[in-house]
Amino acid sequence: MSIELVSRLSTNVTALEASARELRNSLTNADASVLHVDLYTPQDFLQRFTSYYEDYRGIVSRSESFSTKLAATIKVYIAQQANLKDPEETEDTIDDLQALQTAIKSMDFDLSPSFSTLVESYRQLFEEMEVALTTPNSDDAPEVAESQADSEIPNIQPVQPRIACIPIPGHSTKTAKASAGHAQPTVRSKPSKSKMDALPPLPSEGEAPVSQRRPFGPLNTGSEPNVPPRGPDPQLPKTHSGTPLSPAAKPAHEAPPPIDQDKYTRARASVDGLPALLELVQAASTRDTERVKAMFSDVANALAKEIDDCLEALDAIKKDPSTDNQRSVAIMDHTLATSVVHWKEVIAQLDKFARSAK
């Protein structure tokens, strides 16, 4: 045991406390940012984000347990030093030290698998938040629906009235049928000048009779009723330009209300800050994993070495209680008595780290 070990331990504990505090504050402050995304999208990202923070707290708790177990092991080792020079306690002391040695070798201070899972969880969550925010949402729907409605407006042409024929004054339908039924000509009296003025002019050569002319529109063939033109139905919906739509052109759905632009702005700013937060989590996980493993392994290796030295001296005096072996045990006892001061400082640093991890 050396004073350098205590110095390295103190430096690592201080660095780990600062790193954990920074990451903890960053994650807790990000709750509001994730909530802004939830308010804009119909998702529940905050619940998942909170659960991942609890996973991080679980990793911190594991490092706390490393510190607590290692400090307890050192305390047991210090307590065994009082029995080193007692021959009657040699057997029990050897058994106790061997148990401590087994416990130290079984300790695993590697947090990298847990931190890797945590980083990947945050990465996937942040990617889903980005996708949810960049997916086209309902604020574009009114424009789309309106443009579709405009494209579906029929090309309405002015309807011209369809007139079958213009009746000729003084020429009834009955007279026309009678003329068509008999081949022989009939003698008519010459109409008066007033009646001649009322008749339409005779057609010129190659011109159709008056009854066959279509001065205002196509001839009604009889297959369509003579329906007068109607104006647009006032009940039909209209586009933004005021043009009425036909029933077939009516939009299939009503346009959703516009999205709050303020919500989108806050959500966009929150998502834009996620890459920096992910980098912080990833950097802290890599750095703290290496630091935790080095710190606890450093202490455990130094403790295991001293226990090996004690076991070697006790085994020697157990096999041969000679003067030389008894002198070796006495030297070991003096060395351990000196190192107890340093080991107590190590315990204080480990307890400090455990408290900061709560």
C-alpha cells in the first residue's frame, strides 16, 4: 500500500463526481425539451426518456455497490491484522484471508455493457423523435385539400337554351299535317299585304327552312326534355376563390385545423439539441467506464497483493514455526500497521464516492 494509490483514488473520485453531476443535470434538464416534442406529436417520448434515465441511475448504483463492497472488504482485512501474531489464531486467520481473496477476485468492475445499452437506447429514441418531427403533418392538409378541390372543379360552360323551332304565324300544326297527307295541291287565296308582312322571308337557294334553323343552340331531337338552364346550387360547397363545387368534386374530408407554429418551433429546437446530448452521454459513458474500472481495480489489486503477502507469511509459520519465520511475521505485522493509515484514507474516499452516487 502506497500514498500514490490514495492520491490516484482521490483524483478519480473527484473526476467521477463531476462527470456524474454534469450528465445528471443534462439529462434532467432535457425533460422539458422532450416534453415539447410530445406536445407537438401524438407520441409519448418523455416516458421512455424518463425510463432510460432510471437505467442510468441503476448504473450509478452499481458503481456505488462496488465502492461499498470494496470498503467493507478493506475493513475486514484491517480487523484481521490483530490476529497475525497470535499462533492460536493462525488457522482461522488464514481461512478468513483466503475468503477475502476469493471475494476480491470475483469482483467485476466493468460497466461497459450497461453503458453501451444505455447509449444505444438514447440513440434510437432520439432518431425516432427526429423522424416524428420531420414527417409531414396536418398543417399542410388545408393547402393540399384546397388545391385538390380546385383541380376537381368542372369546366362549366354557359348553357344555351335549346329551342325546337319557331312557330310561323298563321301556320298551324294541323295545316302542316294535312298538306303532307295529300299529294294534290290545294288552291289558296292570296294573303293580304298585312299577312305577307307578318310572314318570315323565304329561304334562299341552299338555305334551310326556318323550321330547321338553330339560331340559339342545337336542335332538340326529342330525346331530352326542354329544361331551362339553372344557376349553381347554393347548397354546394365553394373553394377559396368562391367557385361552387359539384357534388363529385366535394372534398372527401374536412381540412384539419392548422398546427400551432409555436409548438413546432419549440419542438424543432429541442430535437436540434439532441445530437449534442447524445454525444455527452456517449463521452461520459466511455470516460466513466474506464475510470471506474481503473479506480476500483487499482485498489483491489493493491489489497489482494497485501493479502497474498500475509497468507505467505502465515503459511510459512504454520509449516515451520521457526525463529526466522516468526521474525517474518513480525515484520509483516509492522508493515501492515503502517499501511492501515493509508487503507483508512482509501475507505474514506470510497465512502465519499458512494455518497455522491446516491
